[in-house]
Amino acid sequence: MSRRHPAWESPQSLPDDVDRDDWVPVEAANGSRCTFPQPTIIEIMNRRILLTLLAVLGAIPIATGVTAVVGGLSFSPDDTSGTAYLDSEYRFLGVWWTAAGVLLWWSLRVPQRRAAVTRALLGVMVLGGVARLLGVILAGPPPVPFRVSMAVELLVIPALLVWHCRVYPMVRPPAT
């Protein structure tokens, strides 16, 4: 016989030792509802700090992506004059980079419900850092701004991803 977690029961069916006023309803992405304990002030502050850091992080690809689209290789951090092909690719990737920042901001509007989107974006950023590291191994070190980006992608983003997983647990419907 499988027992269901009390969070998937109505607040009236919680164990007697649980204060019903400390539980709040939460709606999952698929529309199912459950209840979770009311967050403490520490948990609320932890979430606000995380969301603020992620919002600042989202501003970086928006600013640099728009700069890449508008300025092309002339705004590249090194002396690359490049070909029309490289300029086109740089601008194209600037659009994707901008979209990633906008999507990150969008996911932060309803962080519990859009946690999977936030985590997917952070995971892709980590993979981008791995690709940069591969470039360092195969082609040599990039300009300083890209080295800083790589360090953030390989050190800071994984920490934010773990933090996000702890602060916003995924809401899954019960097995039927």
C-alpha cells in the first residue's frame, strides 16, 4: 500500500500535529493543486536574493546580445575585423543570447511554476561554459571578457542552479 505525501492532501487532512494555518495551496504547472508549508522569513529572503541575482544575470545577455546585434563584430571585445560570415553569425547569436536573457526574466515572474525553464536555461549556460573551455583547449585563451564569462558559467551558474533547486522544489502531481 503506497502512502501519499500529506502535501498532496487537502489542508483538512493534514496530520493532527501540523498547524493548518502554516500550509498554503500551490498550483503546479499542469493545474493540479497541493499544499506546502508556509515559508519562513529566512526562506522568503533566500528566494528574494536568488531571484535578484538571477535577474541581474538575465540583464547581462540582454545587454550584450543587443550590443552584438546592433554593433556586430565592431563591438567585439577583441580586434576581430572578421568576414561577413563571422559578422552575420555574431549578430545571429546575439539574438539567441538576448532571447535567453528575456526568457530567464520571464521565468522569474512566476518562479515556482516556471522552475523547469529557469533550470534549463542555467543548464544551457553551464554547457556554454564547457564549450568555451573546449575552445581554450583547442584554440587557446579568448579575450579577457570571455574568460570571465567562462568562469561565471563554470563556477557561479552551477551554484545558482543548485540553490534554485533547493529554494524552488519542483511541484509534481501525485502518481495515480
